[in-house]
Amino acid sequence: MLKINVSQEQGNVPVTLIGITGQLDGQSYQDLIGATQDLYKNGSRNVLLDLSELTYISSAGLVAFHTIALLLRGEPTPDTEQGWAALKSVERSRSSGLQKNVKLLNPRAEIIHVLDMVGYTAIFEIFSDRQKAIESF
């Protein structure tokens, strides 16, 4: 089960902190995308994903991170029902370099391993210090 906790922080710009607890997988990734879409509609443009309580991420969770990055850049998002096609569109994020509007906070070692394996550590900034992460936007 996935739990999503949202709070607002103020750094150089407003930052939406999304805490993710539990497992981000095929059963829950749409919940994270939906929550972020709602936040975006309400004006959130900079998101810090707190992964300190995320215990597992599947390929669907990786699709969620990618979709959030596209959304916050104002780009069209893939149809997440298309599975592998959505994951393959990750190449667009890789070619655009480091994400400026979504960053990651405190992922556990096993999550970092997955992120590194798929190349996400090259496109998502990862922070261990909450305040530094907020001020980085």
C-alpha cells in the first residue's frame, strides 16, 4: 500500500514536498501521478519527492517519476496504460539532462540501486539534506 503526504515549503521558490511511504508499483503508481497532476493544476511547479519511507519501486514506479518530470516541464505525458511504451519514452528525459522541477530526497540504498541501474541518477538530483534540497530549486 502507498501513502502520499503533501506539504508546502518555501525556499527560493515555493516547493511542494511529496512524501511517499510504502511500495510504488503497478498497484499504486497511478495514485502518485494523479496526486501530482492535481498539485500541478493547483499551481505546484517544483516538487521534492521524499523517498525516505519508500521501501520498493517497480518499473511502474519509474514510469511515475518520468511522467511527473514531464508534467512539471509542461510536456505531454505518456499514456501510462501503454506500459513499456511509457517507459521507453524515458529517453526524452535523459536527452534533456538534469531535471530542474523534480528532485529526490533520501532514497534508501535499495531504491538508489534501482534508480542507478536505469540511469535515473543522471537525470534526477538526489539529496540527503532536506533544507539543501528545498533551496536547490
